[in-house]
Amino acid sequence: MAEIKLTQLSHGGGCGCKIAPSVLESILSGAKEKVAFPNLLVGAETCDDAAVYQLNESQAIVATTDFFMPIVDDAYDFGRIAATNALSDIYAMGAKPIMALAIVGMPVNVLPVETIKAILDGGESVCHAAGIPLAGGHSIDSPEPIYGLVALGVVHPKELKRNSEAKAGDVLILGKGLGVGVLAQAMKKDMLSEAGYAELIATTTKLNTVGAELASLAGVHALTDVTGFGLIGHLLELCRGAGLTGIVEMKDVPILAEALPLAEQGIGPGAIERNMASFGDGVKFGADVAEWQRRILVDPQTSGGLLVAVDPAGADEVLAHFRNAGFAYAAKIGRLEQGGPHVEVR
């Protein structure tokens, strides 16, 4: 029996599978929460990373779900990436995960049992690394392989970080380099080196645990994570939530070393065009920003980095936390200013 490549069984992979921002907005436009629930601290209003429900004065439960189709062919790595990506939404709220449930959809007549087991083992290994149980889940027979988690976490209500609470003057810090979508597309084209694959796995399986540390810092006003809508898309959500203008300095944006030459060649997934078309007038590029740079800014990131809005006085402390946690690409990439909610790239 010929080897089955997971990525050949799906029409898209990783967070590149996400529905386009403009389409998603149309779908959800009439579904915003209309009934008031006083203890619901975060719902669907500002496109935040997770829902948050306050239990008492010192505890709030954080709930999220994330799943997608394979971004790599190795089953164990796919499970690790999907689980890391799902838990990132908990850390992006400033919370600590406490438990997860598996979401499993597999073509059981196509994939060997050993392959499916390896996917689940990969996800469980990440939960173990995060110090939480994978306590169950739900599975279905699906024409395409799908894996992810329902993740639950806890946070003190005063340390909760909404993406709508950024302030004018805040410095923007990105925790991981961009280029995951570029590397994944190069892999599909058989253009990815061993070093490129190693970097792809290293960045997508690194847990954003630092988010829980950053939440306790007084100068940190907002957190989000960069995933399927790219850096520009998720920064735009933050800007709309806070009613501010985001300024991105292209020269300061970190790009994964192995992705850079590929991006310069124009390699990247089709989701780049989908994302770009969705943002419309929400993003303005300077004349000096090259086409490949514009593309990398909207490249869909799977298990991407945290995006932090912090008072300038606390920016170096935030960077120190990233560095101490092993985030070598963490960098200041811009700032927030008063103005209509949009993003400018210079």
C-alpha cells in the first residue's frame, strides 16, 4: 500500500482553512449576542480569542475551540501543531489552561488506525507539556482528516486581556516570526529543505505559555494571537476593538529565516489573496512596501505568535519575558495611535 500523505487528503491545511474574514463577518453579522448575561465578560462582540465567563470575584472560565485539516504529512507533528494552536487562544486571553477535549474527524476507511492514533498521541503530548489532561472528546467519520481541541482555562478577572483594551501610544510586540503559511506551501511543492521543515515544526509546536505571565504585568493592555488572518488581519481586529490606528514598521517585523527567501520568490498559500481581498480599506501600505512584504503580512499563521499591546515603559520587560521563554524572534513591530480603526504599514 502506497504511503498516504495527510495533506493530500484535505483541500486546505492549518489555519489557512479558516473562512475569509469578510465572509465570516457576513455569516456572523446577525448572530451577535443580544441577550445580556452579566457574567459573560467576553462574547462574540470584538472577535476576541476565547469566550470568558466570570465564576466569582477571583475566577473566570475561559473557553475556546480550534481545529483544522493537516498542514504537514507527519501524523504526530500534525497532532502537536493542532493542539498547540488551540491552546494558544487560552494564553492569548492571559489565562492558564486547565483541561482539553479532543475534536476528531477522520476518514476511517482511508487512514490506518496507527496514523490516527499518532495524531491523537501528538495532541496529547502537547497537553502533557502544558500540564493539563486531555480528558475526552468526540470523534466522527469524516471525508477529510480534522483534529483540534476544546480548551478550557482560568484567569483572574482583573488579569483578563481583551483585544479591545489597547491604548493609544502602546507599543506592539510580536512573539514569533512570520512565514508559517509560506513554509507549508513550499512543503506541498516539494521545495522545503530539512532546515525549513525543522523551523516549521519548531515554531508551530512552541506553546505561547508566556501569555499567562504577561497578563500580570501592569503595562500590558491587550493580547491576541496571530493565526489564519495573518498579522494584518488580527491587528486589524485589535484596532477595531479599541478604536485605534495600528502602525507597523515593516523593517522591524520578524520573518522566519527559512521562510524569507521563499517569500521573496512569491511562494505562499492561496489564503494570502483571500485575506488581502477581505481587508479592503482597512489596511494602507506605504509605497516602499514590496509586494512580497505585503503578502507575508497577511500570510496565514498556524499556531502563530502572541501580539502584545503594552505601554512603552513596559515594552522591554515584555521582551525580556519572551526572551526568557525562548522566543528568539520576539520584536517590537510598531505602535498604536489615535485615529480611525485601520492599519498602516510603513
